[in-house]
Amino acid sequence: MNQITSPAGGGKPRLNVLLAGPRGFCAGVDRAIKIVEEAIRRYGAPVYVRHEIVHNRFVVESLERQGAIFVEELDEVPDDAPVVFSAHGVPKSVPTEATRRNLFYLDATCPLVSKVHREAEQHFTRGRHILLIGHAGHPEVVGTMGQLPEGTVTLVEDEAQARLVAVPADRPLAFITQTTLSVDDTAGIVAALRERFPEMHAPAKEDICYATTNRQAAVKAIAQRVALMVVVGAPNSSNSLRLVEVAERAGCPKAVMVQRGRDLDLGLTAGLGSVGITAGASAPEVLVEEVLARLAEHFDIAIEEVVVAEERITFKLPAGLQQA
């Protein structure tokens, strides 16, 4: 735990700021961004990216300035342009279509998402019907379900669905999960499924990724010590949304999400003595610094960093982009 104190605030009210650690970029996000940047450097602009490379507008706009063009589908990509698939993963139909068109593509799928894809394929090969715990419509869920034939994966979003979901009577079951879920919510869903299906196969190792788990643990560590939790992230970022929920459930009176420092409503901080700050796995640290700078304009802030885990994981770039 590191203690940092700002200079005297010239009559400003005192505010204790607890910074959750770890926070911000994870290894999968860092790798995905580097893939786009290296592709632009090697092949020149423009480089097309199918879907937001990660769910953060600041990151997306930064890459756009470097020469990335973001599209939703491959039919928006010219035949002679390279294309990158986002960190969330894509259905198998996407690289199949890219290959049919002879497009040069780079897959920035997070390796931990790819691990879930491989688990799904192994369960399918062994004749199991798969229950996928996740959020409908999220790109990661779309990509994971798209690894297998239609009808072989059933989505379960919450405990209520877990208690009612219909499954084939003639096949063994297995479950997998989206990597960015609430750890506590997922445990409840799994428990409800196990009550009904005690023989259901589980992942060999937890599917919720280390970064999601660590960021939620860090929020829990400070939630009861602060009057407001500020989560830096995007409204379409699953792991950021979960941090807001985790903070409130862990005892923080109020939790809000902001995309930039300027988005923080200072009215929420009036009269408070303590604020917590964290950031979703797709939010860069510069955005946390924006929030701190906004607070420092109005408060004499004392910053305490509360670290619950050290992250040293890194993922290699695809072979074609690694430095010679």
C-alpha cells in the first residue's frame, strides 16, 4: 500500500481518495491495442478493426487518429485492407468469411477468451450440451456461442434462468462462463444449476479472468471505507458495469461510472470525506488521472492506493507481429 499526499490545498476541503489496485488495463486489452498499433506501423493506414477493439471510446478514438477504421461487419472492409478482430472474440463464421475473401486478418481475441472457446469445443466433441453463463448480445458471448453449431449452447443470464432453463434430456451437461462477469453473481448461478444438474461438468479452471477477479476484489477492499465509488469505464464495458454493482453490494453507499474526468458530477462529492476510484480493464490510467485532477481542483486530496494483488501477466503478439 502506497501513501501519497497532495500539496496543501489553500483552504480547499480535505478529501481522502482510495485508489483500487489493480485497476485499468489488463494483459488482454494491452495486447489487443498493441496489435492494432503494430499493424498500422507495419502495413500503413488504414487498418480496419471489426467492432471496437476494446470497449473504451478514448482508446478507440486514439487508434482512429493513428489510422484505424472501426466497422461492425466484414462487408465494410475493402478487399485489399488488413482487418483486426476485437479482443472479445468472434464467431467462427467471421474468419471463415475473411478467408473466403482472401482478406489479411489478425485475431486480437484475448487468450483467456480463446481458452473458453477451446473448452466449448472440447465439451462439444465429448457430446455435452453447454450452458454458457453470460450476458445476451455481448460480443464475447456472441463469439463464444458462434464457435459451435446452433442449438448446442444455451445461454443462462441469471439465477432465475438457471432454475428454469430447459436442457436436452439425452446429453450430459457442462458449463462455461463469460470472462467478465461478477464473481459473486456467477457463483450463485452455478450453485442454482448444480442443484438441478449435480453431474454437470465444470471448467478445469475458473473462466472469469484474473483481471476481472482482481479488480472486483480491490473494489470490495475499499467499498466500506468510502462514501462514493467512481468507476472509470464505458457503459458498454461488461467488466466496468460489474465494478459498479460490486461496489454497491459490498457496502459503498453510491457508485457511479464516468468515461472521462470531466464527466464526474462534483455535486456527488459535496460534503464527502472519502471517495474510491477504480477503472475497468479497458480504461487507461490517463483517465484515472483525469478524475484525480478534477477532484484536485476542488479538494485538498490525500491519495491512498490499496493493492490486493500484483499482476505480472503479459500475452505475446501474434507471430506475424512479433519484433524480429
